[in-house]
Amino acid sequence: MEAAVRIVERWLLGRLRHRTFYSLAEVNAAIGELLHDLNDKRVLRRVGVTRRQLFEDLDRPALRPLPVERYVFAEWRIRRAGLDYHVEIERHYYSVPYRFAREQVEARITANTIEIFHKGERIAAHRRSSGNGKHTTIPDHMPSAHRRFADWTIERIQREASAMGPDVALLCERILADRPHPEQGFRACLGIIRLNKSFGRDRVNAACGRALEIGARTCGSVRSILDNHLDRTAASNGATSHEPIHHANIRGPRYYH
């Protein structure tokens, strides 16, 4: 390598050192002429051929084609999947199959993709998203119980609950706020919303008011209140307040937008 540098300095740069150039194209043209003479015309004394001939006879037959895909720079990071089977990378959450919850994984991060490996096996691949604190979830990664709620979002639950009444909206808000991961409260909220089919909007709203009074946070509790007609008792006593409660530890509906 050092010999090649010396040859270039002597036969190319040395010959050009006293010339003045006014553009990069002019420099490249001058170097190209001297390089052609060096490789194609100058015969090496020891072997009796030019560098071009040596390249064609020895090097070119041994060359392999370039890879079809260009080299992609990637970073590797060790992560641990959460209870919600999502892995945090650059303030975004990417799903892995739910059976890998709490498992240590490796993330291969490129400019466009996120690949997640467990003990050398790739278990998930995602298109990279911005660090917006949101989740990218592949439906096949969900437990069967979670897949039923794939087309629901927090915004949709809030909208449906608000349409049924202020106490339904407040109870669903409390349920989502109490969970470490809001999506874990989807089952309870959807169950409460669907009670409308059996008991009607007014009764369900009154039952949610009763549940708020006693600190209940499950669909089963609301259903029990309805089955035992405790919602009507609460409504007749005027105990249920339809005014939302304001407190520093309670996230309002704007939190989910």
C-alpha cells in the first residue's frame, strides 16, 4: 500500500505540482491522463506487462459482483419487553409476540426499520416510527383476548362513553387512568359500553355513578349494580353527581388527544 502511494505521488502528483488549475473538473482531467499512462502504457520491468494487463489477468476473474442491496448502517440495543409485550425504542413502542413479555431482547435499529431478536431469532419487524410516545402493534402479536379490541382506540372509547352519559365517561376515564398501560382497560370499558344493549343508556349511566361512589372500577361491578337495581336507588336519592370531579391526580379527556 505504501509503495502504491509513493508511485502515485511520484508519477501523478509530482508532475502536476507546478500546474495551476481553476476547477475540479480540470484537475480530474489531468489526473485521468496521467493515470491512463501509468496503468495502461507503462510496462513493469519485472513482469513485462502493464498494470492493466495484470488486473485483467489476475484480479478481474477473482472479483465478485457487488451485493444487490446497499449496506445499511444499524445499531444494536438490549431492551426488555414490557408487560404489554411492547419494546420501547426512541420514545416509541413496538410490539413483539405476547409470549415474550418481560423477556430480554435485542433491537436492530436502522433509519427505516426496527427488528427485534430473542436469543438470535428474529421475532418482530416494524417500519420505524417517530418518537411520539405511541404504539405500533401487529395484531398477530396480541393474545386472542386483545385482538377483539384491535379496531378500538382510547379516543373511540371516550367518544362512545361520553355519548352514554357523564358518569359513564368519567368511570371509563378512571379505569383507563388506573392501568399502567391504558389499553389494558379496554376490556372493562367496552363491557360497560355494551351494557347499553341490555339495560339502556340512562340505567347504565346511573349505575356508573353508583360505581364511582363506592370506588368500583370493573364492568362486573357495574353489572352487579344493574342486576340488583341499585342504580335506581342511587338515582332516586339524588346521590349521583353528573359534574366531573377535578383533582390533580385525575387525567381529563384532553390527556387522550
